[in-house]
Amino acid sequence: MANIPPLSLAGTPAAKPLGYYSWTLGQCARDPLYIMVIIYIFFPYFSNVVVGDPVRGQTLIGYLNATAGAFMALTIPFMGAIADKIGRRKPWIVASHATLAVVAVLLWWILPAGTGLGIGIGFALLLVLLIAFGYAEVFHNAMLPSVTPSDKAGVVSGMAFSVGNMSAILLLVFVLFAFALPGTQSWSFLPSAPLFGIDQSIHEHDRIVGPIGGFWLVLATLPLLAFTPDGIRSKKSIVDDVRQGLLDVVNTVRQLKHYANIGIYLLARMFFNDGMAGVLIFNGVYASGTFGWGTTTMLILGLCTSASAMVGAYVGGLLDDRLGSIRTLKITIAMTTVILLLLVSMGPGTVLFVIDVGTRPLWPLPFFQTPAELIYFLTFQVFALFFVTALSASRTLMAKLSPPTMATQFFGLYSLSGSVTAFLAPLMVATTTAWFDSQRAGFASLIILMLIGAAMLFKVREEQATPAPG
């Protein structure tokens, strides 16, 4: 009896530890690219340097995310259903990761002031990157129910976010000490100039994060491909699998009443997840525009925030297995909503909108010098703890609710529930920023989505659905 493998959430024998720990490295491969390019370095660079205007830049990034969200909303559910019929997810992961790697390398040629590839092509490349990332996430997430022991789903999901942030920390440290700090500080342990001839005057230390993230993505994906078991290949033709996959989506929509519990959850997630994700995406643009933070400061923010997220992901995974996914989600949504309100209350010299804390430097270091900057930095660390806990618990709950034989289709719908407000949330930020001519107003609009999602979550039951009859 001791040799019988534990059952997965899908009711099948779970993978061996090497298999499900290698699954976490799929997240480890993607997250540094997302963290460096989208959250902390390249998007702020694109907004402030390539576009050259923080308000217009934040507006364009909002429309960029909205366009990607609209495209994914129209395609991802069908892609997921087709993958379920074909049976294997690894080929889809290879295709999406290869696309991400190529686009990431091409970011090097998006130069300051709209030169090089230019703003238009740069916008198109970032659009492809966002879409490919969304696809990669769907197919990777869909492997969780079948590879992970049912009693370890929360901690394995949390560990994936943890190792993803840990790898981001290592790469951010490398970029910081190899390219951003040399030449700006006279510290004895720093090189006298950026390594490999990187020229800070034309923002090569910003642009290099794309190629670095792309090469890491390829390297870290290899253990997943080598050691994590995949689904069984369908014996039908590709044409038949595609046709049946498309029909399955139509049938699932027709049988929404049977899947009402999952539908309510996905609708709730459609709001709370992308409200929280919007905070992460627009934080770098907001903070750099509000406080004038440069690349080095943003690197330090990203480094520390990734460390906070790493801790939050692992501890959150343990809480998920102990408290249950829904209860964990309710706690994290409440906390992140309060924290966002605190973040938008801060500006140069002020906190809580009206309290004057002054602008006198607290120390000689040129990072987070003023009280408001330091308080913003510390507050965002707390946000990262709760946000990554919510990401992990949200994914685990989807694995618990989904019928095992329809995992990729439902994880496609899971991704869609984010994609719809990946359309709405950035559009809210973009239009609100433009309407009020204020980054603060645009950033604050995300609170509405988080509150709506939290209210709907109270109607969700933590129980696995069965396939609808017929």
C-alpha cells in the first residue's frame, strides 16, 4: 500500500515529486520576464522614455493591455478546449514560450524617443508578448490538477509563484549590479562601468531586460519538458479534435446552469483578479511618474517586491491548504483593496492625501529618500505578500472546481475571466487617467473592480463540478 501513488485533483495517480516540482519551473521560467518587462523596467521605460510623457504613456499601456485582453477573450476558451481534446499541453507551452523568447529579444531595438523600431512596432511587439504570456499561462495551469497530489495543490501552486519570484530576484540583482549601478555610485564592490559595454545614456540597461528574460525563459522551461508528465495524445485526427473542441465550448456555454458555481467564481475573478493585477502592472508606471523614480530605484523596488512575493506565495500556499481557497481569497482581496487605497493616497511629500510628511531626505542614499517615497515602498511590499497569495489560491480553487476531464477548457475560461477585465481594467485606467489628466485617478479606479469581485465571491461553494450529462 505504501507504494501506491497519491491521487491528484483529477482523481488519477499524481506525478512523482520530480514531476510536480518541475511543473513549478514553468512559472519560474515566465515570471522573471513578466516582472522585469511588464511590471518594473520595460513598461515604465516605454511610457516615460520611448513615449516621453508619463500620462500619455500610461494611457497607451492601458490601451495595450485592453487590446491584448480583447484578443484573448475571443480565442483562449477555444484554444483550451482544443488542447483538452488533443490531450497534450507541452507542445502548446513550447510554442507560446518560443514566441515569448523571440519577442523578448526584439525589445532590445525599441530605442528612446520612439527611434529604432519605433512606438508603433514596439506597441505591436508588446501586444504579442502579452498574448503569448496569456496562452502559456493557460496551458501550464491546466497541468496542475493532474500532476499534483490533491493534498498538496495549494502549497505546490504557491511554490510555483515562490520560485518564479526567486528567479526574478536573482536576475534583478544581476541587472542592478552589472548594468544599472556601475558608474552611478562609487561603491568599491561595483564595476567601474556597466559590463559588456552597456551604455546607460541610451537606456541599454533598461532594454537588456528583454533579452535576459528571453534566454532565461528558454533555459528554465527545460525541466518541465523533461520531467513533468503530459496528457495522453488523442488517437483522433487534428481536424476532428479541433472540431470537437470548438463544439465543446459551445456546449459548455449552453450548459451554464450546470456549471453555475464555476460561472459565479469566474465572474467574481473577472473583477477581483484583474483589479489586483492592474495594481501590479500600473504600479511601476504610477510610481515612476509620481515620484520620478529612475531605473535603479525601480530595480530595487522590483527586487524587494519579488522577495516579499516569494515569501507571500509560500506562506499563502500553506494557508490555502489549511484555511481553504475561498477563505484565503476573501482575506487577501480585502487587504489588497485597503492597500491600494493607501497607495493612491501618497504623493510627493504627502500621505493619506492631506498629511504633509515633508520632502527632506531621510538618508544620503539616492533611493526612497523622502518619507512619502519610503512609506509607499514599504506599503507596496505588503501588497505583494497578499497579491501573490491571492494568485496562488485563485489557481488552486479553479483546479478544485473544474471537472478533471475538462481542465484545459476551464482553465481557458479561467484565463478568459482575467482577459475580459484585462480588457476592462486597463481601459478604465487609460480612460480615467486621460479624463482627469491624473495618474492617481486612473490608478485608483481599480478599487471598483476589486470590491465587485469580493462581493460575488461570497456566493461560491468550494466543490468540484462533474461534466454535464449528454
